[in-house]
Amino acid sequence: MRYNKSFLLLLLFSLLGTGLMAQKGKLRKAKRLMEDYNYQAAIDVYLKVLEKYDESEAKLNIAECYRMLRNSDEMEYWYGQVSLMPQAPPITLLYYAQALQMNGKCQKATKWVREYLKLMPDDTRARFLEKACEESMVDNLRASGDLYDLEVRPELSSNADDFSPVLYKDGEKERVIISSTRDRVKSKFPTKIVEDKWTEDGFAQLFDFELTLKDEKKYIYDYGEPEKYAKKIRKTPRHIGPITFNADQTQAYFSATDLDGKAGNEDGVLRQKIYLVNKKGDKWDKPEGVDFNDEGYNVMHPSLSKDGTMLFFASDMPGGFGGLDLYASYMEAGRWSVPVNLGPTVNTEGDEAFPFAHGEGVDMTLYFASNGLIGLDGLDIYKVTESYGAWLDPVNLGYPINSNKDDFSITMNETKTYGLIASNRDNGEGQGDDGVGDQIYSFTKLSISVEVIVFDKTTEMPIEGATVYTACSSVDSYTTNRDGKAFLEVGLDNPCDFAAEMLNYRPNNVRTKAADIKPGQTVVIQIPLDLERVFDVGGTVIDGYSEQPLGNALVRLKSDCEGTLNELSTLTDETGYYEFLEINEDCDYQLIVSKDGYTKSSSTFTTKNIGKGDEAIEVDLAINCLPGTADCPDQKKFPEDCLPTGNQDENGYDECEDQEGNKNYIDVNGNKIYMVTPEGDTIWFQRPEGVPEIVHIFYDFNRANIRPDARPGLDSLVAFLEMFPQASVRFTSHTDARGKRRSNQRLSNRRAESVVRYLMRKGIPKKRLKAKGMGEKVMLNDCYDGIPCTEEEHQENRRTEFTIIDWKEDGTELKSLKRMDGISVDPCQGCPEAPAVEEENGRNESTSSTN
């Protein structure tokens, strides 16, 4: 009996082991199918595994397969299960949030993306998804619905995938080419590789349609029957397209897989490459691959600029920022240059693909699709422009161009009034859902593009971060980029007012002229902003009897601006000086001074109706010591053996006579200024220097305002310029090396602006001032990136240097001197010991503090 039980147990364990081995074999098979991009077949195998075992690997990979198939409903279900598994990788939380957002469940998506950010706080995709789910952001992205008329084009679509439309002209005829998997091509290869295993559909081919314009105003077309275009270029059993043409359609670039008829590369993966084909007469020549093709990665989705000098494309080549990145190659001496990544402003950890270059030169706009930027989820379409060699922040085209599904591969006519896109959204006709494919949609633009430029009226420098408003847009507001620009779309019906405001500036508004503005046109609106006039009030508190300065006296500033009571207070320094900086205009103020052992005193002043250049207000205050207190002197201080006569000279100096009969003239501190002998000779003890000394001025960490210890140096500069009215000053402002180079460049520009404003308030005309921000380029010591330095050494580099020019006929220049005596050191809190070394591509900027 005991033997029989042992036998039965052994048999049971044997059967279980056989079952486990079988399941492991299925898991390996499914993994191979995934590696071969055969996602649907892999799903079927994994589901069979799950029929018998609760296998976490199967659940995780099923979720991944549905992500690659862009099936958001199944993604949500499977990632919802995976996210609860303790061994699930953190990235699955992000994918779950993406699926929820695609299915319109933003509130739940926000919860899960925040869980992911706790683990991966630096993932910009997650930050953008969190931002995109904010109610105000969703409202803004959906607010452009009345600017486009969009509808599905069944004439161009099929039950397969239809995408990458390209509008072009064949002589006088308007045509469109699309990529489509509608036709299963024949192949000499085995049947198992004729279909695209990723989609279980035919490989994409090019189809050509003739467009006949029926209504010019509404852009209504008749679409002809599809013609196979790929065979005109090169017959291939694999993917071919998208395609792009030069201006006269004599050259074309297209992407294709396996154009040479091979069954795949050494690793078994079919990759796309870009090919050039030239037209000779009515026929296309043999295609040739471009120089930057590679067997190790994809190069695809070409788009040629109108002038033929730039070729944009997508690639997963090494060194990018995520999956697919956008690159540009430039025509140089008849050859395409080494591709250049468009950088982190455009590219993300996600995918950027399907570029479309519209226009040329400074008017060129690049459109592309991305799933890594702020959007409505899935792939969204964005536009971006270039400024001085740098790409500006991408702009989401909003709804209805974008939806919560995949929207991509845009094309449009020259006036941007009519175009086509591809999308897998549900179009309400039973197509376009997760299970069918991509469809072609046409759009008509019912708006004009507006480029708003906000700049400082005095310095003419662009203002970054200004807020732009207009009642002609449903979007609440726009924010200017680093070039002071905001881009928006408005309707055509009425004139529009555009208003801009920025902290410390007066708001301003400008109205567009509606006449002769047509759909698709770009209107440039310039809005100059005046700095709010701010005033500095300061002065000296003295003893009214001895006229000596009083330190540690309490000075209070009271105001009643716009019905709001405000009070500020400060203590005088050892010289009796007090100061209140940047007080408002159009207000009445009262100064009240007090000190123990002294009477109180007050004075009033106003900042209403004060002329330009009078922003520095001086109010001296006197209080009298109370008799009987220890600090109340009986008489003014005079030098020993010098008896006061009770007289004063024309400058207000008190006179006293010494034993030799010399008349000495004394300031309030008892210092001798000069002496007149009985013979009438004058002897100066403190003669004013002929030329004021010009010195560097210094700044607090990450600040651009003028510090109190910089004012004497600037006032000496003002005195010099007043002494030599023909002179001009050239100055450069600098930062230390901590922080990002771009941020430091902007900070040095602001420091230069603050000096310009200070000197102009002192009455120096702007034409005599030549300012430039240098960022962190020039150090006074060795404190460059990567070099450990003390706070005192960093302080030396946060400065403005001056050079006086044209003050002498012989061309002599006078340079400012570095004087660190009495200069306070403002330390950086929590900064690294040595600033991080920044690579040329800007990706190693690990410290975010500016200086």
C-alpha cells in the first residue's frame, strides 16, 4: 500500500514536470515571435499559456504586444493587471497611464503616472503626460476645434492601413500619393514573409490619386481612382514609402525595406533605408541608397525641404534620446552631410516620426508626430520652427487635427489652407478603431496663424515668459518662448486685440487689421512692453543739532496705493544711510524715523507725475536728541585747540580758529576740509580727485538687480560720463560657471539690462551705452566647469566690467578695475563643489542652478 502511494506521487510529479517543460517551450516560442515583430501570433501563444498557469511573464509580454499594436483597450486591461504585480518593471506604470489617457480616463491616468514619477522623477514623458491631463491643458488643446474642418476621406482610405499622404503637382495636375497596405504584393519568397507580421497585413505600397478641384473656396475635391505608383520606381515585395519630391518632381526620396530582394539582415530584422531616385524624361532611374543608411538601424520617413538643401528623417540610430528621433542632413558640395539630431527640444524618450518640411529659409516650419510631448495621447502632430540655429519649443496643433488616438503624417498645400493627415481614431463609420487601421482625413483651415513678438521697449530685447491673451482664441493664454514669441491660430471673422503682460512691466495691447488677411497667412504682431517705473528712495538720517549721521535709526515707509495700506521698515547703517528699493509709481508715501533717545520726525513725497530719469528720490531726515540723554552732545565736534567762530563758508562748512590764527573749515564729523592762513593762502586737506575711479560691479547669486555695494561704483561711472560728455561706455556682464550655459547667457543679458536701466535713470542717454551679456564664457580665475572653487572665487566672476571709450581724442580707453574690498559674498546654497562639465550637445547639464 505504501509502495502504491509512492508510485502515484512520483507519477504526479512527473506529469507536472512535463507540463512545466511544455509551458517553458511555449514562452520561448512566444518570445521569438515578439522578436520577429509577430505580435498577434505571440499574443495567441501567451494566452494558451495563461489558460493553465498564472504566468507573470506572459501577462507582461501580452501587454507589451498590445502596446506595439496600439490597441489601447487591451493595453489598459493587461497593464492594469501587470501594474499590480510586485515584480513589474516601473515603466509598466507609465504604459498603464498612457493607455488610460488614450481611453479618455485622465483622472485615473494622473494617479498612475504620479506613482511612476515617484520611482522615475526625471522621465519627461511622464511629466508631459501629467501636464497634458490637467483640465486647463486639455481644454486648451481642444479649443482649436473651430479653426479646422476635418473629415475622413473614404475615397483615399481602405480597410487596411492608409497613411503618409503627400500632395504634389504633376505639371498642372494636383495629385496625392499615399502609403497603403491594401494590396498584398506577390513575392518570390516563402508565403510566411509576404505579409507584415507586425500588422498581419500586406506590406505598404505607394498609391497615386489625381485631385480635381470642385470648390476653390471650400477646397472640395474629386479624388480619382488609385494607381500603383511604387512600380514606377521599383517593384519590391516589402514596404515602400513614404516618399518626398523636390520642387520640380525630378528627384524623389523614399524609404523602403529589402529593396535589393534579400530576406533580411544578418540579425533577421527587416530595416528601412532611404533611397534617391532621379527622373529621366517620363521614367524613373534606378534607386540608390543614401550614404547614411546602415544595416544596424532604421532610416525612414524622408521629407525634403522646398529648396532641396535639407533632408529630414526619422531613425533609431544609436545616440538618440528615445525610440525614433528626428534628424536632418544638409546638402554640402553635392553630398548629404552626416545626420544631425534635432536635439532635446524636439526629441524625447518616446518616438518622433513622420516629419514634413513646409516652406523654406526663415519661413520653414517642420511638422512631425510624437508620443513623448504634451498632447491628447497617442501620436499627436506638432509644428516647430528654427531660430538662430536652435529649434524652438514644439506647438501641438490641437483638436481636431489631434485626438486621443494616433494622428500623424501631415501634408498641406503652400498656403496651409488644405491638407491631409492619417489617424486611427474612430470616425463614426465603423473604421479607425483599434482593430482596423489608419485612415486618411482631409482638413480645411479656417484660421490665420499669428506670431506674437513681445519685447522690452527700451532695450528691444525679447521677453521670455510673457503671457499673451486674445479674445479671438478659445485658449486661455499663451506664453512666449526664449525669443519672445508665441504662436497661435485665430478665426477670420473679426479684428482681434492681442494683449501681453509680464511681471515688472506695464501691460500693452495691439489690434490686428482684418482687411486682406486670408486663411493660412501668418500675421506678425509686435507688442513692446515698458518696464513699470519703479523708484528708489534713500537718504541720510542725522542728528539735527550736531548734524552727525545716526546709525541704527528705524525708518518706516508707509503708502496707500490703490486703497491698500503697506508699510516697510529698515535700519540706517553706520553712515546714517537708509534705502527702499523698487517702490511703485503713482503713490503717495510717508517716511517716519525714530531712535531711542531722540524725537520722531516724518516727511512725505510722491511718485506721481514724475519725469523720466528722476526715479532716484533722496529724502534726508533729521531728528533731535532728547536733552539729558547720554548721547546728546552740548556742541558740535571741532578739532582740539580750534575754537568755533559761529561762521560758515559758502559750502556750509563750519569755521573755527586755531592758535596760529588759521581759519579751519570743518565738516559735520569734525574733519578739516581746508584751511585759510592769516596771509590768505588756502591749504586743502581733502582735494577732490580729477578723474573718478571706475570699478567692476558685482551681483548676488542667480540675481540681476543692482546691489547696494554696486551703486557707488555706478555713480562714479555716471560722474565720469557727465565730466566727459563725448565719452561712451562699453560693458560686458558675466556669470560664474555653475548652471546651464543657456540659462547663464540669459542671466548675463538681464544683468546687462539692469545696468542700462540704472544708467538711463541717472540721465545717461542710451546711445552712449553698449552692453553685452557674456554668460560663463570669460572667467577672472580658473573656476570653469569641473574646477572646484570657493564662494569668494565664484563671486569674482559674477560681475560687470566697463571700458570708457571716446573720452580722449587720441583714442585712449579706460578700463574698470577689480576692487573686492568691501564686496559681500553671496553664496550658492546646495550647489555642487565643482560645476558639472557640460557636453557640446547639452545633454550633461546635471545642475540646474543659474548664477
